[in-house]
Amino acid sequence: MRIKTLTISLLFLAALIVGYMFIEPYWIETREITIESNQIPDNFNGTKIVYLTDIHAGPFFSKDRLDNLVSQINNLHPDIILLGGDYVSGEDTYINSTFDSLNKLQAPLGIYAVLGNTDPQYYSWMALENSTTIIDIGNMGDWAGNSSGMIRIGGVGAENDRQDIDDAVGNATSSDFVILLKHEPDYFDEVNKSMVDLVLSGHTHGGQVTFFGLWAFYLPSDGTKYRTGVFKESNSTLIVSNGVGTVGLPMRFFARPQILVITLKKI
């Protein structure tokens, strides 16, 4: 009788865990992070940046769901929106509808994007180039701000593309505040941390299915060292988002999907 009761209890627990794994992908966390630096211009003090990555639009992430996500982000009233790649999961079928939704994002100081490793390079690049609201900064960069003060926002291509950090940083100096978008977080080891103040990545999904958040059963290449969270080295900070979508089945376990809200603070 005890063995039977224990078996039923274990089966019930297993069913709860599996059920939860299919619920967590829809339980999006809005995580707030403050970045402090004396290199932030006065006019950027308090600037709100929303970082979104790893949507993986497709059969398990519909256009309606993405439209709701876009509305949720716009309701945060960000000053800048940064997009970290993996908009679709390798199929060009979903690119146009995905960027139709992303083009509805609103941020007065600009919306900037790089591609990820699962984005079909040509079709995704064309979607970015044809966008009227999103600025492609893959292996490029741009200055945001005005005569009162500016910050540099640059991007580097994904692991399956050309990677040119020199053009991303451009003519910025060590006294400028520089943000770098790079889909794969392990690239942080190659970044000149005296030049780049903040690196934003995704790619890992936080492990997607983890052992209660302690470690991941699988991590992708170029995402094995920095799984999720905030990492500081020298004068530079890396933030790795869990992203919002999934690879394979729509399952997560103790790796909640995330929208990151990053506030810049001048010190």
C-alpha cells in the first residue's frame, strides 16, 4: 500500500512539473536593472531601455501573441528599444509577419536591432532594411542623443555571420558610453572592456529547461559560460536575457521568459 501511494504521489508530482513546463513560457517576467556609470551623459540620466530578444516566432509563438507583446512593451514607455535577434526559428515564412508586428514598437530615441543565429540572414536583413522604424546595427553603430550628449549603440553579427566590432564601436572613445548588442553572450570575453560599457545578449534562453534554475541540461555554442543574469568585469557589464520564445517544444522550467527594462543612472 505504501509503495502504491508513493508511486501515485510521484506520478502526480511528475504531472504537475510537466504541466508547469508548458505554462512557464507564457509567464513573462519584466526584470528591471539599473546601470550606473559616470560616463552616462547628463541628458541620458534616467533613460529607460527595453531589451527584447529570442522571440522565435512560429507555430508556438503566433502573430497575435507577438502583437500583445509589442503592446506590452509600448505600455512601458521606453526611451530606447534594443532587439537582440532570433526573431524566427530559421524559417523565412514568419519573417514578414514578425517584422510587421515589431514595426509597431515605439521609442523616441530609437529602436535598434541585430540578427541572431536562427534568423535566415538574407530575408531577415531585408526585413530590417525595409523597416521604417527599426535601425539595423549589425556590424555597425549609431549615435543616439543630441548636442547635449550622445551614447554609442553598436551591434555585432551572430556566430554564423561576419563579426566586426570595430565598425560597431566606430569613432567612440573610452570616455563615451557605449552599448553593444551581441546575440551570443560568450563573445563578452573578446570585448575591449575599456571601450564598451554595456553588452546585451540572449541566445541561451536561460537554459530554457533547467534543474530548478541551478544548472541547465543543455546550452548552445557560444552560450555556455554566461547563461543568464548580470556579469561585471573591469568597467564593463554583460546582461544575458532569457528571451521570450522557445526552441523546440514550448517548454521552460525555472528559466522564465524575460523583458528587460534597463535604466541608465549617471553617477
